[in-house]
Amino acid sequence: MISRIPLRLVRSLKPLNMTPVCAPFCSQIEKINKNGQKLMKIVEKELKYEKTNYVADDSALEFVQKAGFQLKDTEGDHLITLEKKVGDIKVIVQFQQRQPNSEFEDEQEEETNKQEKDQENEEEKQEPAEYADFTVYLQKNNGQILCYECTTSKGEINVNMVSLVKNLEEHQKIPRYERGLQDYSGPEFISLDERLQMTLVEYLRGFGINDELGAFVEHYSLDKEERLYIQWLDQLTTFLKN
């Protein structure tokens, strides 16, 4: 049964405001189109600047060939992989793109350094301003894997953690700073006996993980970021045009 509205309520109901909404709606579309055209010009200008100033560095590829690595760098993928075989051990080096420090961050760092009373102690506490993280896997034919988590700054490599990995693919999926949180991966590298630290580093260097490779990781990670940024600008331009 359909209920009927009481007559007294019908009389009290006010007529709907049927003012046309086209005017404000149209003005909103015009504003969006105007902002879109403005954004398009800025993006196109930025894209042109980046493409004009980007120069591929052939020295990076020269290092890869000289060091005997195979470079795996898929367009659009943030992960870069170096691989080579040393004896019966497969050496895998992986890292991602990174952004350079902004001018604002550099100014903040300079100001902080000026205000510090004990400069030597402060330098020991702070990480280098420019650095890149990378991971090295040493995989034996029997499936055993030794993993080094490293950081490189100005071509100098520091080892942060050494662990034994059961499954390479599963380990690679774990974010870098979450590795070792679920399973015991050994003590902090800095807490190890100095002789053990030195020997672990020497063992790693024997596979070609040296300061020259560290400099390559720092350089190539910035280059990768630049190429991804240009690709992103291209995609943004396509979105705004279509």
C-alpha cells in the first residue's frame, strides 16, 4: 500500500529551487581547462629541459664490461641488477634509483654543522649526505646464499649487515629496512669483532665489490632516477593531451 502524504505537509512543502546549474558547472569546467592548459605548458617546458640536458654516460657501461658484469635495467622498472659468475658462485648486485639531495637539504646540513660544538663527534653520528644503498648476493650452486647489505658514499663502501638467505626471490621482495626483522640474521655488523669485520669485507672484495663498483652504484642510481623522471613527464603529458 502506498502511503499518502498528509495534506497539511503538502501545503507546508516549499517548491524546489530549480535555478539552472549550468552556469556554475560550466565555469568550473572552464577553470579546469584553463588550469590544465597552464599545467601542460609547464610540463612540456620541464620535459624539454630534461631531455635537452640529459646526457647518457658511456663510462658506466664501460665499467660494467670491464668488471665482467651483465647489466639488467628494464625501462620503467626501478630495480637495477648486476650479475656475473666467479668460480662456482653467482654474484648478484641490486640497487634502485635515488634522488639527489635538494639545495634546501644541503643548506640545512651546512647550518647544522655550524651550530654543532663538537664537530668530530657529530660527523661520526651523521650518515653522509650523498649515499646509495645496494645489496650483494653470493649464491652457490647448492643454493646457499650469503647476503651483504651495503651503503656507498663517495665511492667508499660500508657493510651494514651480513646474513644467510634461504630463498632469494622471497628475500628480494622484502623491503630493505625490514630484512632481518622476522628471522634472526646475525648481529649488527658494527658489533662484530674487528678481525671478523675485516675478513668479511675482504671476502666480499674478492668478488669485485670494491670502491669502483660503489662509485658506479652512486652514479647509475642517479642516472636511473633521471630517466624515470623523464618517462613520468612523458606520461603526464600524454594524460593532459588526451
